[in-house]
Amino acid sequence: MASPQPEHIRFDLQVIASLIEPGSRVLDLGCGGGDLLAWLAAAKDVRGAGIEQDKDKAARCIARGLSVLHGDLNTEVEDYPDASFDYVILSQTLQQVYEPARLLRSLARIGKRVIVSFPNFSHWTIRLQLLWRGMAPKNDQLPYSWYDTPNIRVITLADFRRFARDVGYRIVREIAIDTASSSGKVVEFLANWRATYGIFIIEQKNSGGA
């Protein structure tokens, strides 16, 4: 199986990979071309599977020897038994989901922990565009115009914290990152202003996780 070097996968995926213990069972939703799954399998002996809606990307994953289904993640996840995975990953997809609370309930059912990442709509470039131009903003993380975007909602780090609390999840860990530079970096100071992406590990509040 061809596995990318860690520095050759997106910085947000590098961060997510660092959160997963060796030997874990992982489901990657919207896994794209399979870079994260391939790296986890090669470097951490992870037993991974994926779901990808794009037919060509799913075929690319299968050609790499990855266990990936072509289908709609909202429906495919219903077929998995409870606690099938240690981690379920929803990377840069939450903003495109029609019923996020319902989906996360399904993910928390089949996975002990869920890793969610999304573009941060409160990044300073977004705020300034709204303030000065008064138009729907665009940046490298949200590159679409309002009329052709696949995103149906916008999310900030603060929004997700409140959402997790309201729908009954415990935030195990939160990492804010800035991908504006070529290398990427973790952001700690003024994260909701400076981060381009948020990455959260969540679990159900009644979970027995550590």
C-alpha cells in the first residue's frame, strides 16, 4: 500500500493522526483519496475503513488497498454495530451536513470517540471581509461563492463548543490550527480569531472514556 510521508499530507490531517493511538479501529468519513487512512495503516498499524461519496476518490482508495465504501456517509453509518470503532473521523465535512446532531449521535454510537474538524468562520480574514466589504466572505479554507458552495452552514470554534454542550457531548480535547502558512501551526492565543480550522475530540457524556 502506497503511504504518503507525514509531511506530505495536509497539516490538519497530521494533527488528527497524532491523536490516534497505534492499533486503533478507525472509520474516516469523507476520506477523499485516502491519505490519512494510508498513513495511519502504515505508521500506526490502524485497522481503518472509510466512506467516500465521490466515486473517483473512492475508487482511488480501493486501488491503494484501502477498505473504503462508495456511498452517502449519513446512511452508510447506520449499518455499523455499536462500538465498532475506537475513533470516527469527520474531517472538514460538518459544515455540509444537513442534520449534524443526528449524524453525531450515530457516530457516537458506532465510535468510542469522534474527531470533528471544520473551517473556522470567525477567522480574522472572514471578519474583516464582512466588516469592510459587506459581502459573503471567501478565503483559502472557504473558497466558494455564496451561490456555488457545498457548505450549508458556517461554524466557529465557539459555536461548536456550545453545540457539543447542548446536544450532550463532552469535549475531550480541542486543537485550533492555522493553515495560512505552508507548514501550518497550532494556535493557542486568541484561537477563535486566529485559527483557520478547529479540531475537536468528543464523546458522549455518559461514556466510560478517560
